[in-house]
Amino acid sequence: MNKYLQHFNPARSNTQPKRRVTAMSHTDTLKLTATQTALDRAAALLAEGQTVAFPTETVYGLGADARSGPAVARIYAAKGRPAFNPLITHLPDADMAKRHVAWTDTADELAAAFWPGPLTLVLPLRPGHGIASLVTAGLDTLAVRVPAHPTARKLLSTFGGPLAAPSANLSGRISATAASHVLKDLNGRIAAVIDDGPCPVGLESTILGLNGEQVTLLRPGGVSREDIETVLGRPLQDRDHSDVLTAPGQMQSHYAPSAAVRLNASSARDGEVLLGFGQMGCDFNLSTDADLAEAAANLFEFLHQVDRTGRPIAIAPIPATGLGVAINDRLRRAAAPRHL
Ligand code: TXA
Ligand code: MG
């Protein structure tokens, strides 16, 4: 079994009734399950240029046909996303990715080791790539990813084309790891959501920038730096933080709950909800066993739950090793001063 789907339980999909929507105005978002009939309906909406949220092993994505400017524009509109922040294109396999980007030996090595799975590769666009310029926000590179989640894979093969898909949340808010999170932010703003239970990894993909032999870590995520360096046999480069164009969208305040967030807390102060890690007294524990994979899978769900209490959040220290690097990255952004 693919290691990114260890916690995946296909029996958990729900059975909400289907409702019809008109093509352009979403008074209510259509709720779909992961049956083939529902995926046919979702693929038909995508072919009409509509937006559909779907589960991946990392977080729920908000998909649209990456070849269609108007379809991709609906993603930006639904999320309220700044137009300069480019999107990841999801594909069923590496061969499909090669149609759109200039492939390299390094890309081959990484894809063989980690695809399908939570790794995104940024590569130069190829001539005749066919991708709408709104996807890359005008850059000459494209972020490509082959997801491991069976429902994402079935949707991609049913649709038969590349899907641009950012995380299915309002821009700058907490990422969605359940269909209920998607609906909280986007109900009425998107055509449909496919509900297939919680996302097993719970953190977005690791993003690598590939420039010839040089590989730069643009965003830590579901595949750890250590695992990538083992495959490459050399260290990853670090992102140049002064160069916004190498990693647009890496804004400081991101994944932000409504309430204030305090990091590295050993106990709760007055009124705070304490999000713990390991053996400790707290309101929510990311992992009592101090297991970073479990903490990653719980992170956004717990932030959503704490956010609903409206109380300030204190978060215990999380070790900055393996998946803990990505967890700490998301927590720092959640705690950063808000620009909204
Ligand atoms: O796990 C994931 O990656 C999820 C699921 C849905 O696949 N997607 C996701 O997308 O996290 P999003 O849009 O929330 O984050 C994509 C990040 C953004 O920070 C964006 O700036 C960066 O990828 N990105 C996209 N294209 C890029 C490019 N050509 N060069 C550099 N960064 C890029
Ligand atoms: Mg996002």
C-alpha cells in the first residue's frame, strides 16, 4: 500500500443527497460522494468550466480545468486569492506532466521515488504546453503534482486533463482537510465538493524548484527534507527569501485562524485553548505519542475546531525534524501578524 494512504479508510465516505445546481450560479454547492456516478458528474462540471473541490492525500483541492482561463479565474474568485499567486497543476501520472513541462533526469528520480504522493515539482513550461497563463500567474515555470489519493486519481482519469487546484479554503485561511471545512469557507462559491472523509497526510505537499541539477526547497510539506535528500544523495538548496518571485504566495500570514495564536507555549494563559503535543495536559492533543505524522494529519482539523471556540490559541512546541519542519512552518504563519 502507498505509504501516504496508510490511514486512509475508504469506508468513511458519506452519503449525502445530491442536489442540482445551475451551471453558473451556486446558490448552494452540490455535495457529491466518491462513487463513479458522482465522479462522472464532477468531471462534467469541470468540463463546463466549473470548480469542484476534491480530496487529496494532503488537503482538499479546489479544481478547475488548467487549460481554461475562465475556469481557472473561478478558482481565484471563489478563494479571493491574489492574482499573483500561482496554482499547482494535478495530473494522473508523470507522462502527463511531461506534456506540459521540460522534464529532467532529476525530475525523473524524484517522481520515481515519491509519485504518486505529496511532492510538487516546479519546472520550466514547455513550448505548446497548453496551460492557461492564469495558472502560473505569468511565470515561465509550472508546479506539477501527481496525487496519491484514489478519489483524486479517479477524478483526474475521469476528467482526462490537467486540474489546477490550490487548497480549497478562502485565501489566507486554514487549509481544508475535510469536506465540512471546504463548505464552511466556500459553500455557494463553488459548483461542487466531493466528500471522501478526512485527508490522511493533512499537510500540503512539499514543493521543490528544479533548475537543472539544482533542487531548492520552496515549501516544506508532506515529504520530509531528509527523505528527499536520501533519494538525491545531496543536500537541498534553501529558498532565497529575498526573491519573492521564486516562491510567490509564500506570504507570512497564511493558514490563519480568526483568533490570536501563541507558539511554544508550555501551558495555557487565561482564556486560551491549549493545543498540545506528547504527554501533557491540554485541550486538544496533536499526538499523545509525539508522532509527527499523526500530528500533521490532525493539525488543520484541530485548528478548525479551536477556531470555532473563538478563544485565543496557545500551541505547545513541536520538534523541528522530519514532518515537524512543515508543521512548524504552518504554525509560524498561523501566528504571524495578519494582513487581512
Ligand atoms: O498539497 C498540496 O500541494 C495542495 C493540494 C490541493 O494539492 N495544494 C496546495 O496549493 O497547497 P496552494 O495553491 O494552496 O499552494 C501552492 C503553492 C503556493 O504557495 C504557490 O505560490 C506555489 O505553490 N507555486 C505554484 N506554482 C508555482 C511556481 N510556478 N513557482 C513557484 N511557486 C509556485
Ligand atoms: Mg493553500
